[in-house]
Amino acid sequence: MTTPSKKLSSARLTQPTNAFVEEFTASVQFDQRLYQQDINGSIAHATMLTSVGILTESERDQIIAGLNSIRDEIEADQFEWSIAQEDVHMNIEARLISLIGEVGKKLHTGRSRNDQVATDIRLYLRDMTGPIAEQLTRLQTALLNVAEREAETILPGFTHLQTAQPVTFGHHMMAWFEMLSRDAERLNDCVKRINSMPLGAAALAGTTFAIDREQTAELLGFERICQNSLDAVSDRDFAIEFNSFASLLMMHLSRFSEELIIWSSAQFDFVDLGDAFCTGSSIMPQKKNPDVPELIRGKTSRVYGNLFNLLTLMKNQPLAYNKDNQEDKEPLFDTIDTLLGSLRVYADMMGVMTVKPDNMRQAALRGYATATDLADYLVRKGVPFRDAHEVVGLSVAYGIEHQKDLSELSLAELQNFSSHITEDVFDVLTLEGSVAARDHLGGTAPNQVRAAVAKARKNLT
């Protein structure tokens, strides 16, 4: 199938476009992925033009039939994309004219490529938020499964990557879940501003035709209509906002990745990620490299780059539309693709991750993780916190010198540092006692983890 070689927008020009300039300024190489939205937008536009008397029903039917034929050609990989026609919009319109003749030339009445492309991008981005939300939910569900299964598994919690206090692995997974929940809220909020229709703004000032924008918006499923024609065709803040959401989500995935990389190392050996998500070494046969989390950690930078790309693209643009905005699509498309791939592989990886409770427990025992519990114990005995802090610090120093954990010190040894310490101290010095004592909303106690998982499952459905 071929499209006409003559540009539909070249009547004003007296010379043909330079061949290199033609290729340099074309966007069809990447914006052809908007074909579905472009065709849907054109069908809605033709339907509206008919309802206000600009097209006849026969003309509308011919246009819609032609557009559906073009959709079939594209999906059967039988459509010949032409750089000479610059972009997805002109390629489809040129093909429509070649299929149905003069009637096809009427489709563009009352609109411009400026409001057409702004509409297509919003439609495409709106369509892609669904799959992104679905993959995000898959990952959240995988985290809930791990959290529920490992509600009583104890590992050291860290600050400054130093052992701080014992926590449960389920509680740790729920921390990741909470981050993703906020990301999901940001996505939902972002969709509100994506779902606003520019069509009808035409080039920049609206159109002299008596169009019905409300009908077009209803046909395309837009919740609202862009209220100012200049703003409608020129701003890309909705794409920037989406990239901002994506950057925050990728930042969270990067943090997760860093922990998984550390935990899967021989020095920690807390988890096994599964062979399907790791690779070997070309020279060291013993290696099992956590390539998936490493790559996602790396891909975070490209999403950040896309955000700053779009911010920089818009920062000096006067109203209204400028050719600069052709550059908005590639970073947006790249972010969408990166996000979908990262979420999908993460959900799959978490679904098969193996946890090593014994190694986690041994690590928690090595770092005096119950020191704060001893301080709290003394405070409850009437010792001022600062004095309790000093007592525990001296106790830890003694334990280090004698290579003993606090729970391994005898009562006599502990009483050397405070006479307030009695036999019941050992109830709080165990790892299990420590996590069980934090039995409040948001705490790490196993029953709190299970309650948090149950609540999260209810909210997620």
C-alpha cells in the first residue's frame, strides 16, 4: 500500500523540502505508535462534524470506513509509512484520501495538527496508564504475599547501613508496599489532568465552525475539556507530571534494587533471586549476578533524564505551539516502555524470591540490635533516658570486648552497669521479644504485619 508523495501541507511553499531536512524534521519514525489514538480521534471528529451539519452521514460513513481500513492495514503490517508525509497524522490522512477520494479531504475541517497531536498524546498516555497500574498492582500483590509468608522472619533493620534494631521481613516488605501505594495514588491523580481534551482548539485560537466539543469529548471518553485554546495546544505539563510520577516510582524501584543486590551478596546471603533473573560471568564460573535489579537501578537514570528532557523542552517556549514539541514523544514513550518492563520483571522476580531466615537471624544477633530495648527497659524501671543510654552503651562496649551479644551476658554482668536490671530483662533482649514489643499500628510485630497485609489486600481489590 502506498500513500501520495505530495505533502498535504506544502501548498504555501515554492520549493520542495530539502531531502535531509525532510528526514530530520519527520516524526513518523516514532509517532506512528499513536495510530490507534489518531484514528479514534478522527472517527470522533467526523461523527461530531456530521452532528453539526458540516459532513453528511454518507461522508461520515465513508470516512469512518476508510479509517477502519487503514487501521486494519497498519495492524496487518501492510501500511507504508512515508517520511515525506512527516508524521502519523498526515500519513493516515493522505492514505484516507487515496482510499476514498475528495471526501477524505473534508476530515480536517475544524481542527489542526496542533490540537490533533495534543489529543492523540493524551489519549495514548491515558490508554497506557491502565497497563502500568495493572503491573504496579501485580508487584504490590507479590510484596503482600512475601510479607504475609515472612511475618515472623527476623532480620536486622539498618540505619546508615549499620545494624539498628530487629525488624520482621514482612514489615520490611510492607515498607516497600507503602511506597508503591503512594505511587499508585500519584498515577491516579495524574490521570485526572491527562484526561482533558484539547481537540477543538485548532491551531491556537479555536475554529470558526460551530463544533460541539462536548460531544467529541464524550465520544473519546474525556472527563473534561481544555478551557483555553492557546494552552490546550501548547502545554505538555500533563506529560511532565506523568514523568514526575514515573521518576518517583523508579526511584523506589532503585532503592528496592539496591537492597536486593546487597541481600543477595555472599556477605549477606539473605535472599536468592532465582536463576531466571540473574546471569553468570563470562570468566568466573561461580558468579550469579543480580542483573535485573542492577539494570532497573540503571534504568532509573534514563527516566530521570526523560523528566528533565521534557522540563527543559518546555521552559523557554512562548505561546502557542512550537515545533520543539515534536521532541516530547520519544522521552514519553521511553518512560512508558521502561516503566512497564521494570514493573513486570519486578513482579515476576518477587514471586519466586527465596528468603533465608536463618542467615537473617544470625545477622540480627551480631549487631546488638536489642540495645534500644534495654534502654527502654531501664526507662520503664525509672531510669532517666540519658542515664539509660549511657548504661546500655557501656554494656555494649563490654559485650564487644568479650564477644557476647547482650542476650548472652549474665544477669550479674548486666547488673554491673545498673542495679535496676533484674531477671525479667531477658524477656526484652531476645529478637522475638524485641519485635513483639512493637505491637502498635505501623509497628514491626508479626500480628501488626498480618493486620497490615489484610488491610492492604482489601484496599487493593
